[in-house]
Amino acid sequence: MAGTVNPVGDSGTWALEASGLGKRYRRGWALRDCSFRLPAGRICGLVGPNGAGKSTLLGLASRQVKPTHGELRVFGVPVDDPGVMPRFAFLGQDKPMFKRFSVAETLRIGSELNPGWDAEAAERIVRSGDVPMNAAVGTLSGGQRTRVALALAFGKRPDLLLLDEPMADLDPLARDEMGALLMAEAVERGTTVVMSSHILAELEDMCDYLLVLADGRVRMAGDADALVPAHALVTGVTRDGELPAALSAHTVVEKRVQGRQFRAMVRPDGPLSGDWQVAEPSLEEVLLAHLRSPEAPALYTPGAGIETEGTRTA
């Protein structure tokens, strides 16, 4: 897992605090009863299937969307407070930039729009990738455009960086390069990062905090290093096609039965003793089990959220 970085200055304990947060569109609820806390200085992976509410949550945090219910705070300040604007930067998958402008002109626009602009950092990020400053943005490769977009984001010197699948369109080599750049810049500055991604291996390498959404609700939230050991992968022989009765004393997140064999992702409520095999799952196995079973009780590590009915603390 990625290492934890220090909070930014006196920005407070929590980078994001959501309480009963919800957003309803005409077609229904995109996000509902969403409550969690994200400590400052962490790199958080935002995980969920399409339609889970990830983009809606990032839209709420970046002030592009207004909530229907509940409250969201950014470093202790309500998200609709104008003082929040300088503290975050948002980067989406489409990376909107003027294609006819050169890289140098694009960075100059960034400096004119942001009073605290860090020209040295922005130019360093661009030049370290050998991106020509006089090249038009529209002529750049996908990796180069992502580098320029990250330069704009970090040039703003944000305390919170919100990323909506910004590397989804990159090839594996460019994605690895951009991931390393993102990690280096975030750790150096102590920037809190929230990054949505469908690439689970990418999250395992980069993120030390997780926020898992399904059906518009939080299913897991907290330290990745605590969420994974809270689970066990149990395999064994069924009893008349059902799981052994002894497993009913534990929280079964997901079960799969094939013939006489079963495989279950379990959150133990005590010692797992029985005629079966127990192994520690990988992060990918835990995430997939929860994404396939949104009806499973939500799980928070200590401090990640307020425990309510239907939730557990790891």
C-alpha cells in the first residue's frame, strides 16, 4: 500500500466529511445517505461500478453539483462556502483544455486564474516529460495531455485533488508513468487525493485509503491496511448444498457454491474454527466481493464514519 503522508498545515483532521449526503436526479437517487470521513493527507481510492455515484460524489466535492440532502465539508468548511474554491483542484477523464493553445499558453492561463499559482512546479511537471512548451495541446499524445492537465492541477497548489478516472484512456506504460508522477507530487506536497478508478491493481499500488460505493451508498470506508485483514477467504465442502451452519455466526459478504465446494468472503465475528480452509484475501478479492454484494453490511475502519444500523467498524 502507499505510505501515509502528513496533513497539510493547519487544515484540520478531515479533508472531507459527508453527513447524510444525497443527490437526487429525475431518474432517481445517484447518491443517498452517504456518510464518511477522509483524513487530510491521504491518497483515497474511490471504487464502485458504473452508476454507483462516484462521479456524483466528486461533482459535489468540486462544487459542480449541489446536494439534495445532507452536508459535505472540505477541511471543516461547508463545500458551498466560497473559501473552499482555492483549496481544491478537479481533473476529469475528458481533461478539458483549449486544443489550439500551446502548452506555454495553457500554463499562462492557469497562472492568471489562480492567485497562488506555482509556476515552477507546473513547468517542472511538463518539462520532466519532455513535452514541448510550444506544442499545441491538440497535437499531444494522451500521456502528454494528462501530464499538462496534472501540471495545471498541481500548479494551483491545492490541498485536495479530485480525480475522476483521469488515466482511463492511457496505455499501461503511460498510466504507470502518470501514476508515479501523481504519487511523487502528492507526497511531496502532502496533498489529499481522491481518485476514482476501475483498475483495482492501480488502486492497490497507489492508495492507502478506500471509499467503496455501490447503489449510491457507502459500502466500505477507511484504511486499506485495516479493511483487508478484516476479511477472510473461506473454502470448504457444503452441507446439503449450503454453507456450514458454523459460518452463520460470522458476516458472510459473498458466497459461491460449485458442486460440493464453497468459497466465501467472510468478516469474522470471532475465531474461524471449522472443517474448512482459511486464507487472507487480496485487496482486489475484497473489493470485488463487496461490489458483487451491495446488500452486505457496510464496513468502516475507526474514524472513517459514524456507525449506524447495518454498519460495522473493522
